[in-house]
Amino acid sequence: MASKNDKTAQADKKVSTESQPMFAFGKENYRLLLIGLAVIVLGFILMIGGGSDDPNKFNDAIFNFQRLTLAPILILGGYVIEIFAIMKKPKNQ
């Protein structure tokens, strides 16, 4: 049979867990979300430019590695990080 102190300790434990708010994301999830957002923004920044000031003159800079390959890979990688950050279970739960 449980003693009175055991019941009191269990009641205190129950009260302390109920008083703490439970958030959907932990600190690491928010950190990963911000990192993913920064990677996506960097990808879009790398995609900027390459145009010509004169509409009658064609500029080949629009077809370089940075705009056609690197920027889309960074954007997709950022979205993968975002999905991982959302799906990752916080350590405190």
C-alpha cells in the first residue's frame, strides 16, 4: 500500500507537469526552421540578376551555374530542412 508521502509526491509531479505549457516545437525545431528559411532566401538571392540593361542585347550571364544549378539546389535543400524541422519530435516530449 502506498504511503501518504508517495501520493503527495505523485500529486506534486502531476501539478508541475500540468503547469508547464506544451509547445508543438522545441528550441531545436525553431532553430532548424530559421536555418531552412535562410537557405531558401540565399537560394533566391543567388538567382537574382543576369539580365541585360539593353533589351536589344542578349546577356549569357543568365545561363551560368549559379542561377541554373546552385540556386535551385539551395532552395530545394531549404525546403527539405523545413520539412525535417517540422517533422522532428522535440526532445522534451
